[in-house]
Amino acid sequence: MTYRLAVVSAGIGEPSSTRLLAERLAQATGQALGGQAEIHVVALRDLAHEVANAVLTGFPAGALREAVDTVVGADALIAVTPIFNASYSGLFKSFFDVLEPDSLAGKPVLIGATGGTPRHSLALEHALRPLFAYLRAAVVPTAVYAAAEDWGGQLTDRIGLAGGELANLVAGTPKPVRQDPYENVVPFEQLLAGNG
């Protein structure tokens, strides 16, 4: 089975670290799905005027209508925004304001963000996660934030972890059973007696 994966990138620069993070998250998810992902990138930078018009008129038209249909019709969503003033960008929020109520209900979502400093990393938890909870989406536990100095190393591990979580959620794969490290604990009295 091929899964449709929508990737929303709200990066405004060219090139964009936000777009790069979005693509790496999509790649990790696609790999975790065994290459059975059809990836559709929605670059909000190219739709900025249409998003503003839709906010004013209440009606997405043209290329924006296609982007909305792509996101709503996807099996899963990756949503990545730059962080400005400790929150998501206005363009990012406006795009999701255009969607019909409940159009993301139950949809598996992976959230990510980029910023110039690690200080903004909590924006994922205090801004993005509540936004998608309000939209009734199923957000994976691991969110990915990339500051300017984060590219490489642990960021690669976090991207892989988040992509795997999204793949498991979209494919309905049961979560791996984790071994309880405290299942076979030596009783304290036995340790004190030197029999541990």
C-alpha cells in the first residue's frame, strides 16, 4: 500500500532551513514506511497571496485550493514552520485557519520548527502542539526543532525517531513493546546482605 504524505513548509527564505527540515522529516518517514510513501510538498511561500485572499474572502481558490485538498486528503501530515517571536509564523497559522473545521480530525501529524537559537525550541510544545490538538489531529510524541547549530548529530537521530513514530501511526503498526528495566529488580534487603 502507498501512503499519501503531505508536507507543509512555511519557510520564507530561499533556500530555506524550514524546507530542508520538512524534506528530511518526509524522507525519514518514507524510509520508515519502506519506501511506500507518495510525498507532496506544499510550500506556503509560493501561496502567500492566495492564503491572504482566502483569509479575507473565506474561500481558498486556485493553487491554494489544490494545496488544501492535498493536505486534507493525505494519510498523514508533516507541518514545519520557522519560529518568529516565540511562535509559529503568521503565514503558517493563516494556512491552517483556511481549513474547514474538523478537516484534520484524527489525521496523524508530525510537527517541526526551525529558528536561529535553541531558546525557541519550546514553541513546539506551547504553540504548535496546542494548535493541532485544537484541530483534533493525532500528533506524534516527538517534535523536531532545529536551531542554526543543530544540523547534524542528534538532529538526525531525532528526525529518524519522529519519522518512525509517524510511519507507525499512519500504517497502524503497533508500538514496540519496551522491556521494563525494573521488572527484575533485586530486593534492597538482598543487596544490603551482599547477595545482589
